[in-house]
Amino acid sequence: MALTTVACSRKTARWDNNVAVPLFSTEMTLNDVDRRFLVNNASDSGYTLIYDNLVYNARSLRVTAPDTSLNTAFTLRRLKLSDRSIVQRITLAQINPTFRLLDGQTIGVPAQNQTNLSPVDIDASAFFETATLDSGFLDISINNELPVKVSLLVFELQNASDGSVVAKDSFLNINQGSSATKSISLRNKTVNKGLKGVIRHLITEASNGPVLINASKGVEVTLTVRNLRPRDAIAAFPNQNVIEQDEALVLDMGGPQVKFFKVKQGWLRLKVESTIQENMTMVLKIPSASLNGVPLERVVKMPGARPGATERKEETVDMSGYLLDYRGRDPNVKDTVNTFHQIMIVSLDSSGRKVQVTLNDSLRIYYALTDLLPEYATGYMGQTLNNSVGKAPFVLFKGADGNIVFKDFKASVLVKNSIGAEGRVRVKSLESENIFSGNKVKLSASPLNNDVIIGPAPFNYGETTDKQVVLDGSNSNIKAFVENLPQFIHYDIDIETNPNGNVSNWKDFVFDNSSADIYLRLEAPVSFTVGGLNLRDTQGIEAASIPQVQRVKTATVIFDVENDYPFEVDMAFSLLDQYGNSLGDVSVYPGTIMAGKTTPTGEPLAASRTILRANIPRERIESLRKAHAVAIKARVVGNGTQQKIYNTYKLKVKTSLQAEYEAQF
Amino acid sequence: MKHSFKFLLGLLLTAQTLQAQMIDTTKVSNTVVKNDTSINLPSKDTVYTIQSSMIAVSVLSESGSAGMPLSITGRFLLGGYIPSERITQTEARLKSQVSGGIASTMQLNVSDKFIIRRHQMGGIRFNDDAFRLVFQGNGAYLGQTLDAGINKAVQWDVLELGLGFEKSKKLLHGKGRVTYQGSINPGWLRSYSAINNFRAQVFTDTLAQHVDVLWGGSVQRAQGGFGLTINSGITYDFSSGPWKMVFVGLENAGLYYTNDLKTYNRLPGMADSTVRLQTASTSLNRIFRGDWFGDRVDTIKRQIGLDSSRKSKTLLAPFTVYLAANHEKWGFVRLSYRNLPGYLPRLDYQPKIRLGIGAVRFYPSVSLGGFDTWNINLLSYWTWKPIQRGGLQVNMRLEGLESLAMPGRFNGFGAYVSLRVRL
């Protein structure tokens, strides 16, 4: 006990390290405007509010590649064994022991007629241990070394283990020093390494006078196996390909005819299971998928499985950045669409070991290109007509029930197309709904009686082709429509892609964010009180979750702010406790964000970026510990002239914390 | 986000804990007191003959590292603040691979028959980026990738009861004496941790708006278990010739069993999956509803893909082997090896130099290897014998005197103190 107590009393080691963690991010738009400061004073307006409310977003052309997968258990289609030969001699002494006594003498040999000579053991282990053959041949070659002519030799080959006959054939008239060969099919035969050769019948002619007797010579039997295709064998298998696939798969892309598909995100998942007791190699080549011009190729090495066991290998490949070419196996020969080329080769790698492999051995291969999302896809996106009926929130007047009246506003229906295909839009119906009053006003606008035809977007990420239909008192009842202060807009809209067919000749494209968007745009002069245009947001930080927060010696909160607004913005931050009460302001430097750049019409062009830092000294760490949220206030600083403000302006804030933290151990 | 970062940091710091909690018995070999005196002392005339009435208390603490100076490793032994400039200086001298260990042993011997002993020991091998991540933090490497890796780390904390024995036999014809010493040690496994091939690739962007972490490896922890080890040694005392003594010994050889070994690793199939901690937005009503943070942590946990399992396992105790010899002229030499990561075969050499001040004797020595690279050591003795049979002996050994002199430059330090009372 005393030992334990003493041992536990070791003091901690302490040091300072620098921890950096991301905190939160937010986007502040006019939806975050502090309405306390929003007043209706058109005559004294410093700003023109341009409010684009998304009514309908058509993502029907989102192209996703279907999962291309293979989940199959292959059995080996074929196996082959090496061609080999063995030689066995059946000596004169074995044929007739009498000649052993006459060895070396020169005598006349009478004609012989013998049957069922003693079997001779033949070691065929050079071929295999055992094999049941689907096809193949055994060549039996008899070389006559006897001093007489062989008139008839009936040779039989048996399995020594059970006496079953492997091959039997007759050889006629083999002159002295000559040979004869017979080929025997081994189809459906089982052959073991232990064989017996039996001469069932041997007839020799008498010699022409005295001849020298050499008892060690006789009949030389050469057994040659060739073209062996076993169904089941225990053998040392040579290197060979057991599966070869070279296929072009036609994929169902759901309408679009895709030529190329650049992967933004996706995975190649490979799983191989083998019961084969010999080493295997699987080569998966996907010529249709390349990264920086290099086709995808994966090689999976499988060690031989233990008898009765299954060997498994898994791999996952990140497909991000790969370009999938769906033009088929050879686009120079046949340029097609939605066609995927893959090659799979499975080879048996000879280890030299004698193992049992059968055609029933299985090799389960699962591979899949899954969860593919495009960065872009090109081809012909098809002719699609979609009718959509629904309602969209109208955020500008959310919570308002009549206190705000816009004067001198302009309205338009704006179609933004970021799809690389021609489109046709037909607005069949728009209706504004004020849920507080229950009023509904249906839009009657003559310009919307016709189709809106819009061209394809430029091939640049995020760029759109726009078409604006202006609505005013002369061509519509837009004033009543808007002054209904709707919270919802009900719509009935047709959108058609490629209304004129494949006019681009497979040059359509879509990015991952491509869509056809229909906005209701309102432009209205507004002004703000002395407080200016203020945007507010609150984000959680949960500083209390930092372990042993009292060990934080100093901290710096870094605010990375991107400003779309064409005005400078003053930023202020304060910490809030769990009930939303202020724990005090956080001083940031610099406090003012530079103005962003806009197009001549006032739309966002390039955001300015400013890094703000708030140093929190040790004496204020306690307030950081209590903080559950950060209140952000952004005051847009006007320049005294009439300015357009789009609700698409954003003030993006990303926040991180760097702290000097005392580590202890 | 912070939880997940804490988790990752924790994994790395766990490795450091292993190092911090390490203990050394390598220089002790004193689970049986006679082994200690036989091995560590330069000549036979210094051997303390143990009597059945003796009580001995000994404490050893030691740290060593091939790569980190005493000013850092010593803090893990004794506690205290490590100045940032010391960490910066160490980082500038870091090799790509760093190893080290810390150990402590406390032991109570009663007449050498009953021994209560607590071992805490551990060793670690890690790379330079692991040092940077643990001691400097990811904030010091914004815009850079840290590829922190721990090849191997092991930590043991065991409490043992040793039952000692000894048998001495005089050889025929006056050729010398052979002494067998040993103990059987039933033990309780207080804790065991191991890290295998842990890797954490950490990238923090320049403004820390996202942290990418790719990790793999396994961490094992167990609390509770039992085991049995043995200590044994054979000393051959020569009666003539220049060689006075040869010793061969084995310590802590045995097995521990635990039925609650928790293994943490990454879910299969997620080995190549990078976890991204990044800024995210939360709506106002969720912030004060209080559930947003837990949800975000749960999401990150799913991304981290931590998989855990429990099983029983038999563990090989971290044994030590010794080979020592004492020569009449050349002095004492010992070769030892402990089965712990970061421990290299150690060679001790103690020349025939003895200094004395009054009743205190000093024996200088040098060593190579072990947890450390090299050490200058000093052994001291003080004996007080107020009565004929009774007495008190204080034995103190300081290792790594060079590190004491220049703690910011050299590695390794150890102190061994034993108090022996004979009644």
C-alpha cells in the first residue's frame, strides 16, 4: 500500500504547446438584416435593395454515374499443367529372367510370346501428385532396344493405388532400334503419381543368328503428358491466367448520354476472396478511368489460402480527380456514350509448391465504383420536360404583416441557367400568399404568357446565362402581388432542357452545382436609421468543452472575413453565456473590413478578404470558458450615395482559435 | 471539434505518458538483493552478505532517452515545468527517430525471503513529428503536415510478491563456489498499455480553418490481471585466477494474463479516410437548445471511425537478461538487455577504482546503451556498524552525471537508493 501511495505521488510534467482548432463559419446576408434598423423612407434612401428570392431550383439535370460494380464468385475456367516426359525402361531381364543368366553371351534368340509380364513401377511425380483431367493426352512411346523385332507389344498403364487402368494400347512391328508412339486421351481420367506399367502381351521374332544379350536393355517407355487441363489436381501448377475479361459495359445513366465524367468524389472499393491454395494476382485495369492521363490499375496479390480457408484482401481507392471516359473501348474506332471499359486478369502465380487446385475453387471478386459525384460531366444531357408545382418561401417579408410598404419597387422574373444546355421555361402560374392575412394574389403578367428561351451557360464553374423578364404596372399586376407581403409564392412552372434536341452535338455539360434557377427579383429603395445597415448572427463555440480550459494561458480568435458588399463593414464580436447574456465584447484588429468588388450593375464580382484577430489575455480566459456563443454584428458603412444592395451579397466569416495551452503529464 | 482534437492529442500524449511513467529495473537487477550486489558492484569484497535478519528498502527512478535531454525526460520523472526554449532547442537537435524510457521500482526485502515490489516501466519509439505534435502543438505548424508516428510503446505497472530462495554449493577441489539465486513472483497487473504502429498525419491550414487527420494503428489498454514471473541467476565465484566472478541472470521472466484487454483501432475500410475538422455553421435556435455540439462531436466520431474490442490475452512480461563478470585487474563488466521498446543492449563497465572519504566509498563507472546512449555513473556506499552483528548500509548510485552537469544537452538520469538494516 505504501509503495502504491509513493508511486502515485509523482508530480506532473508541464509544458506549453500551441493548439489550433477550427471554430465556426457563417454567411451573413440580407436575411440577417437587423430589422430594427430597416425603415421605409424611399425619399431619403441611401440604398436600393435588390432582393432575389429563389422561387424554383431545377436540379433535374444532375448527372450521377451509377455504381459500376461486380460481385461475382468465379470458379476457375481452366487450369493447365506443364507438358512433361518421363522415361522408364523395362529390361530384357524383367521381360524374361532367363536372359539374366545369358547376359553378355552371344546366342541365337528364339521367338517369344509372353503375356502379363510383371508390372514395373513408374514414378510420375514429375507430372503431379494426382489429377483428374478434363482434357489432355498421354503419348506412350516404345523404343525397341531388344536385339529382335517386336511383332506385338500391348502396354497398359495403371494407377498403382487402385489398379485402375489409365491407358492401354498395342504397338505392332517395331524393328530393332526403332520406336513407335501412340497418343491416348486422358479425358475424364484420374491419374496418380504412382503408376505401374504392364506389358500385357509381347511377341518378338527370332533373331537372325546369334546376337549379343544385354540384360539391362529392353523396351524404353517414354510417357509424355501434354495439353493437360485438369478439373482437380494436386500439383505444382505453372504460371497461368485463369480469368481474363476485357469488357465494355454499357451503363444506364438515366437519360443523359455522357462522354466524360470528372469525379469530384467517389470510391473504388475492391474486395477479393480466394479459396485457391496457390498464390494469385488480380489485375484490374480501368482504361476508362484516368488521373492525369494515367489509367487506373490496381494489382491485388493474394497469398495461397490454407486448405479449407479463405484468403481475403480489401482496398479502397479515392477516385477524386479521376476523369471517366464513357466513349467506349476504343473511341477512335467507335465513339459511343455511357460505355465503360474494364479489364480484369486473374493469374495463378506458381510457387513451385504442390497444392490442390480445382475448377471448383472459387475466387469471389467484388469491386465497385461507388458514390460517384461529378465535378462536371459532358455529353448530351437529353431532352427533358419537367413540370413542377409547389411553393417557395419568400424570406424578405417573413414575419411582416403589413408594417412595411415598399414604394417605387421594380420587379422581374429572373432565370439563371448554369447548365451547359439550352433551356425553355414556361411560368404557368405564380401566386403570392400572406399567411397572416390569408390573402392570395395571383400574378397576371403578359410577358410570362410566352416561353422564356435561355441559352447554355459558359463552361466556367459558377457562371450563368441570365434572362430577365421585367414586370411593371403596364404589363402585370405585380404591385398587388408584392404588396400582399407574401411569405410564400406558389408556382406552376415547366422547364425543358434541349427543347431543340442535340444541337450541341454532345457538347452539353453540367457541373456539380449546375441548375436552372428562377428568381423573383425585387428592386426597392430602402434606407436605414443612424445605426446603418446592420447584420447580425450568433454562432456556438462551446469553449467550456476545451479540456481543463483554465490551462489556456492566452488565446487568439482569428476571424477570416470575405466581404461581397461594395462597402466597408465594421465588425464587432461579443461572447454570450449559455443563456444568451453578454460576457463582454471582444476587441478585434482591424475592426473594418474592406469593400468587395461588384459588376457595373452592382452584382457581386470579387469579395475582399480581411483577417481579424482578437487576442484574449489570460485575465479574460474565464469569460471564454463561460462562453457558449459568439454574437457577430456587421455594420455596413455607406458612402452617402445611392447604392444597390443585392440579397446575394454575403459576408462570410470563418473563425478559428489558436491557444497557448499548458499540457500536463 | 475540440473533443476530437483532444482525442487525437490524447492518443499521442498517452504515448508520452508511457514514457513518463516508465521505470527502470535494468540497473537494479535487485529483485533479489544478492543479484543486485553481485551484478552491480565492482568486486566481490563489496558484496553485502545478507543475513536472515536483514530488512532492505530500495527505490530506483530513472529516465533515459536517445534523442531527448534530461531537462525534458527528467520532468516526467520528477515533475515540473519544461520551458519552451528547451523544447525548441531539443527539436533543433532531433533525429528522425527518438526512443526512450522511464522506470521506477520500489522494493521492500525482508531477510531476502519475502519481497514486495512495484515496477512501473515503459519504453517508446517515436518519430520527430510526434515530438513536434506533442510538445509544440499543431498550432506551431500551420500550413504544414505533421506525420507523427509511434512505432511501438509499452507501459507496465505491476505489483509483485517475491518468494526468494538461494542455494550455494562449493565445488570440489576448491575450484570455487556456485550460487543459485532466485525468486518466484506472483504478481498483480495494475495496468498495461501498448501502442503499435500508430500514425497520425495532421495537416492544419494556415488559418486553422480545417485540420485534416489521417490516422491508423492500434492502442491497447488493460487494467487488472495476474501473472507469475521468476527471477533466477547463477553466480560462479572463482577461488583462484584473475576472474573473480561470472554471473548469468534472468529477471521478470514470465507471463501475465488479463481478461479485459481493450483494443482501439480504426474501423476496417477507413484506413485511407481522412478526418476533416472544419468550421461549420449552427442556427441560433440550436445553439441555445444545447444539442448542436454533441451532434457535431458525434459526426466527427463517426468520421474518426474508432473501433474497440475486448478480449483476454496472455502477455509476455518485460524480462531482462544479464551477463556479468568481475576481473581482478580490469574490473567489472555487465551486459544486459530489457525487452522493452526503445531499449538497446546495455554495457556497463566499472574499472578497479575506488575512492573513499571516511566510511563512504565511491565507485565510478560508465555505461553504453539502455534507454540512453551513454552515461557516467557513480556508486557510493556508507556503512555503519555500531554493534558486532547489526548495522546500517546506505547504497546510492547516480547515473548520468553528465546529464546532471548539462541537463539541456545530455540524456538520461537515474538514482538508486537502498537502505539496508541488519539487526
